[in-house]
Amino acid sequence: MSVDMAITLIQEMLWVALKVGTPVIATAFIVGLLISIFQAATQIHEMTLTFIPKIVATILAMIFFGTWMFIELVDYTKHVFELIVQMIR
């Protein structure tokens, strides 16, 4: 394996990780931001008000984007295994 191939593989790995993780992290961030604005406006600082909506939103995001995330990870894994087979030959 050449250095260029290793760098390309690492770049692809980081890109796939970013693509797969972004929807769930962005959902949790947006819900957390909205809850923080609500808490600042109403002066309600209940800890469960922060965690439960973020957990529910994260689970819903994983259900909604789960199929797409799984397909992306399987495609990347197939690509890596194909490269392994090519390197062996």
C-alpha cells in the first residue's frame, strides 16, 4: 500500500464518518439550542427538560436517517474490502 493510497483511504473514512454522524449530532444540537432559548425566556431550569427532548430527537433522527447511514457504512466497507482484495493480487 502506497502512502497516497493510505491517505486517500483515511480521507474517505473521515468523510464517511462526518456524513453519517452529522444528521444525529445536528439534530441534538438544534433541539438543545431551542430548549436553551426556551429556558432562558421562561426562567425554567429543569434538568429533565434538557435531556429528554434531546434523547427523543436523537432517537427519531436515528430512526429517520438510520437506513441511509447503514447503506453509507456498508458501501464504504465494501469499498475497503475491494481495495484489500486488489492489494493482495
